Amino acid sequence: MLVLITLLLASLVSLWLWLKFHFSYWQRRDVPHNEPQIPAGNMHEWMRTKHFAQIFRETYEKFKGTGPYAGFYFHMQKAVLVMDPELAKNILIKDFSTFDRRGLFHNAKDDPLTANLFSLDGPKWKMLRAKLSPTFTSGKMRFMYPTVVKVGEQLEKLFEELLRQPPHSQVMEITDVLGRFTADVIGECAFGLDCNSLKDPSAEFCVMGRKFFTQRRHGNIVDGLIHAFPEIAQKLGMRVIHQEVHDFYMGIVQQTIAYRESHNVKRSDFMDMLIELKNQVDADGRENFTMEELTAQAFVFFVAGFDTSSTTMSYALYELAQQPEVQEKLRQEIEKVLEKHQQQFTYECMKDMKYLEQVISETLRKYPVAPALFRKSTAHYQTSDPKYSIEKGTMIITPSECFHHDSEYFPQPEKFDPERFSTDHVASIKPCTYLPFGEGPRNCIGMRFGRMQASIGLVQLLRKFRFSVCKETKIPVDFVIPSFNLNPLGGITLNVSRV
């Protein structure tokens, strides 16, 4: 027994000494950093009291000017928090081959929906990116445009119904309604299905989308361990997606593909692209993609577009409600351009709405889709300063939200000002300080689609309805702390009335 106790104590002491050594990495290198806490590193407040974007912002503002990056501990992983746009440009674009991996958890065997384009790395990611990119060309956007407009008209009708009774204005939580709009859009465009979310808030497509973002499979500790050790978590067969969500998407994709193949249905949409990939075979006559791999791509298309576009529209209306003069200027542009196009809301008509583009761009600056971009170095990397080299295997955090709110790059960053993105000003924006969709070869593949559906939704609403703040409107907005995206806590509540 004494021997066992001695061995246990020796093991605990060895573990403690290793942890102390591990968490002294940046101290030993004399790189500025915040003191870590074992075992959460610099993330001990995440999911409890602070959104991770706030943690990154505090670190960025504290150490900016000390060097191209600050040292950081993302749970147990050593990481660099990029503070220099030039270094960000090298990581995301110029030297992409050294930083082409995100290093995020994915488990194709046990949690197949996680093996999607966003999370995959290496040759599989590269092949998928090349295969899926044609789905999001401007030509494909043109083809899908009428479908999105049709759903936008249903969104407009829903608002009309809600405001039909006196006093013809209503206090409304808009993020839920806009989430139902994007669920219907992506259901139509990706799956060729009428999801019916706008008519029925309990429609399964929308419910499962919300469940993915609001309900976690594990608690803080297990989630932290999965994020800290993604490769170990994969080997242990860990999962992060709820079984109910997994079963729903696996079922809907299998049913859709089976129906289209048996009835020879062709829609030239995202699902058709996946069916083509499924039917391709390699030199040995085997299919290149399994049903699980295809479902993972359909899943990430849905969850990415469902949440990001709806929150972008919500924040745009939130800011326009606070600045009625900006809202009126945008409404006048919408009316003028529609008149120019004989009231036909065509693809060309949307592209003519330049101030609308500015409003969306400024919304994405204040509330970026991805508050931070994650990469992992695949080789030793030398910066211009030998002290700030980056070792192989180090996590790279490019805090886009920090750049967006840095007064050096965007004066009065908390002010909502669409003129920052006017033709006269946009050319002066420093490269890699505006990163709403990332940059380089791993930028957001669906950014055209996201902007298109946000534009259509905003036009359909602003041409008929006016948005203003009310006593329930929370200014400034608080964020949902456990969320990866900048989701508004409690949604966004505005007063809505007819124009």
C-alpha cells in the first residue's frame, strides 16, 4: 500500500511539475502574455462570465504595440494572438501553406457531421473545397436568387399579418423570425424542401437549427478538454453533436438523395452537387464520398447560413432602429433603385443597391460572423523578429473582432457608420483589418450566398416597414457567452410599424 501511495504521489507531483513547465512556455520565451490558470490557461472565464471575443479583446488591447503577437493559452494549447495586420496577411494569404489547418475537432467515424468543410484539414479539405466552390459562383447566385426572393416575399407577408390589427405597430423579437426566414431559404436552396418555418415556428428544420446552437452535448469541462485536445478527443471517440440533431440531418439528406435519384429530379442546387460527388468513383471503382461525408457538407451549409445571416440582418435592423436617418437613406435608395428597375426586384436590381452593401458591410464590421479565425502551424515559422518565431503545432488566433474595433483602423469604432465602406473610403482600409468572412484560401465559401440572402431579407422588410427602438430594446446588446458567434442574449426586440 505504501508503495502505491508513493507512486501515486510521485505521479501527481510529476504531472504538476509538467503543467507548471507547460504553462511557463511564453514566460520562458519572454513574450508578453497574461498569467495562465491551470488547466484552463487564459480561457478560465469563457462560458462562465465572458464571451471568448471579450477575452481576446482584453488581451489585444493590453499588449498591442509590444510585438506582432501576444502569447496566449487556449485551454491547454499554446497559442499566439495576432496583433499585427501584416502578420495576419502572411498567415492567411502569403504563407498559407504553413497555416492551412484550423486544428478544430472533427470525428468522421463517431460524429460524422463534424467532418465538414469548415473543420476538415489536409488533402480532404483541399479536395472538398475545390469540388464545392462552383456551387457558390455568381452564376449560381443568380440561379438561386428567385428562390430567395420568393421566401423573402413570405417574410414580408408574415410581418403584414402581424401588423394587421390596430394599432398597426408591434413590439417584436426579430431574431427568431429572421432565423425562420433563413431556415426556409437554405432548406429550399440546399435541400429543395419547403421547410415551412415562417408559417410554423415549431417546424423541425428551424427547431433543429436552434438546438444545434443552443444545446450542448457536454458541460464546460468536457467541452474545454475537447477544444484543448481535439486529436485525443477524436481517438477517444468523443462526440459534440446531439444525437437528435445527428439523426434528423442524416435522415433528411438520405431521403432527399434517394427521392431525387429514383425520380430523376434535377434542380442545379447544392444537393445536386452533392449527388454528383457521391456518384463519382475513383480508379478502383469505389465512391469518393460516403453518405455521411455528403451529409456533413449539407449540414454545415445549413447551420452556417441559418445563424450567421439571420443575426447579421438582426444587427442591421438594430443599428438602423437607433439611427432613423440612416434607415431612411437606405429606404430611399431601395425605392429609387426599384423604380429604376420597374419595381422588379431582380438580381441586377439588388446589385445596384450600393448603400445597402455599405450597411451590411458596416454591420459585419461591428458584429463579424467569425469573431476570430483559427489556424495551426504545420512547420516552424520565422517572423521578422527572431523572438517572435512560431513553433510547429502552435495555434494561431487572428482576432478579427479586435481589428474591427481598433480605432487605428476604424475611427470611432463603436459608431455605426456605413460611409466607411463608400467608394471613396473603402480603398483606404488596411489589408486584413476587415475580416468578416476570413481571408485567403480558407475564407468563407458561402459569403456571396450569405450577403445575398441578407440583402433580400432587408429589402423586403425596409421597403414596407419601419423599425425603431422601444423600452425592451437593450442598448448596448449583450452576447450569449457560450456561443461561438456573436449571438444577442435574449434576441433583439424592436418596434415595427408600416412605412
